[in-house]
Amino acid sequence: MSKLLEPVTIRGVTMRNRAVLSPMCQYSARHGVANDWHFAHLARFAMGGFGTVIVEATGVVPEGRITYGCLGLWDDAQVGPLARIASFLAAEVAVPGIQLGHAGRKASTALWYRGAFDETPEERMAGAFEEWEPLAPSALMHAAEPGPSGFKRPRAMSAAEIEALPGQFAAAARRALRAGFKFVELHMAHGYLLNQFLSPLANHRTDEWGGSRENRMRLPLAVVREVRSVWPEDLPLAVRISTVDAVEGGVTVEDSIALARALKAEGVDVVTCSSGGFDGARFSVGPGYQVAHARAVREGAGIATMAVGLLGAPEEAEAVIAEGAADFVALGRPALDNPNWPLHARFALGGCEDPYGEWPKQEGFAIRNMDRALKARMFQS
């Protein structure tokens, strides 16, 4: 039996397998509200067999969105469309998850598939175009120059704004619960706000929120504490981190192990181990290039981890789980390329008596008949 494709339970939630759909921004919302694109985009992965499907980075406040086209959960009006998505995911036996975040100084940038603020006046009207002043630990731009993505110089957050943030995350978590989500991931990676507080590259504060590693961890841990207080005990809570900033003077693996230990103590169940996010980051990219981070955090902090990053081959993903490097494998771009990845992985990895039975009932019989006619997969002579 494949370790990757076996069921796993965290707290009171059972995932049908350890394959997770990574949150991927679609830049297609108006005023933070999900629409039919988000429904169709996410529904296909539940139908495709993923055990958990995580909705894209969702801003806990309007100014926390990466772009004006990103989702939000700061308003009750945003709950209903997300509830429709969560309900369908659950009906297709995928655990509905959502990532909550704040972009900090990387907010109010251009829609990433456009790469620049080049919308026509008509497009701006149709897309509910907005720009705003970003917030950050310190008034430092993400990049030396704004560039086509439109990075802006942020305003340093006041103590009152920092102290309000945990409550803003908790309010969004309450709305996520009302929408029917069973899994929340807090975004502390990729150079966004909580990662900015964690990293000395972006956090130059001299008060209780900056300086030492303990001070830089203070706000992220306060966010976790507040969210865990409103997120039911029987539901899992995850955190995505950049295990290394991959910039001299930035966060190291040792820093992330210390963070993971503290996260575990606050009730976090899974740490998703990514990397990078700051200007000038340098690392070699290739299949499984971040798996070592997941292993290091898993072993160093004694917490379940999720491996991410170009794990498109089922055999590679299986090895990650079987060898104990991580407890889950999350796929982003490989899933976009093949939304039925877990269903196909059952054929590749074997050990399943009836792989066709794992497909939605409306489709499995047709796939079986096609393979029988073609003498393919289970019908090879």
C-alpha cells in the first residue's frame, strides 16, 4: 500500500491521502469575493483525488491582499461564496482548507499573470482596481526599485496596528469556520508580513517586536495563539514558513527549527516547509529541492511537516513520505498541469485493488471502459 495515498488523521479530521493541493493565487476576485472561477479552479482538484484542497492566500484585512484581485475574509459578505466552495470540496471527500495571510510590504502589487499595472480603464473598472499604501515591520521596500510589479515603500506599523493583527487573523478564522473549512494554514512564508517580522532582512525594529529572534517571533506566535483560541480543538492548524530566506543575514534552518518548536507548543499541527521570498534569494531549483527543509524541521522540532516544491513525479512524492522526510506532500504547478494527479498516482504506485473506484462515480466507469478498450493501465495484457 502506498504511504502517500493512505488515509491519515490529524485531531478529528481524516484526509483520504497525504496529497495536498497547495494554495495558489488566481488574481481573479473583486473586492476579495470568490466567484465561479475560484469554484471551478478548486473543484477539479477535489474531483481529481486530492486529500486536502487549500484555497489561495486570503487576506485577513483589505490592505493584506497581495493584489487587488486576491481573496479576502475580512467581511461577512465574503463567507457565502467560499462556503459554496468548501461544501463542494467536502462532498467530493476532500478536506476543505484555506490559507490566511497578510502580504505586508508585498501588498498592492500588479496582478502577477499580467506582470505590470497595464490595465486599460475598462479593465480597471471591470476588475475593481485598487492601490493602497502597504504596511510592514519597518519602512523598507521589498526591492531596491519598484519594477513592473509595482512594489511600494511601506509604512512601518504602529504598536497598536501590530497588537490588532492577531485579532484580525482570528476574525478571519471564525469566518473560515462558518464557511465550512476544516483546515487552516497561516501564511508565514515567501516574504509576506509574518515572514517580514521573522526575518532580520525586513524587520529592523528596536522595540519588543524586533531585534532578537525571540522578539521577531513574538507577533507570529501571538497570531497563532489567537487563531488557535477560536479554531476548534478537533480541527488541524498549519503554518507555512520559509525555512530559509536564502539571503545572507536572513532566516536559517536553525531559526526555523526554533520557530517550529514554538509553533508546536502553541497548538500548530503541521509546518509547511517552503523557502525564499525576499529580493536577492539564491538557491538551486529542481525536483524536491525543498524536501531537506521538511526533514530538518520534522526531525529538529518533532512536528509533522509538509514538503512542497516541484514534486510532480508520484514515485518522488511517495519516497518523501516513505522515507520519513515529511508527512504530507503539497503540489501546486504539477497539479495545475494534471488536476487528476492523485488518481493517476494510484496506477503508478500500485497497491490499490480498484483504482477506477477512486474516481468520481460519474467518471470512473468511463475511464475503466476506455482503458479496457485500449488495453491500457489495469488492462494491459
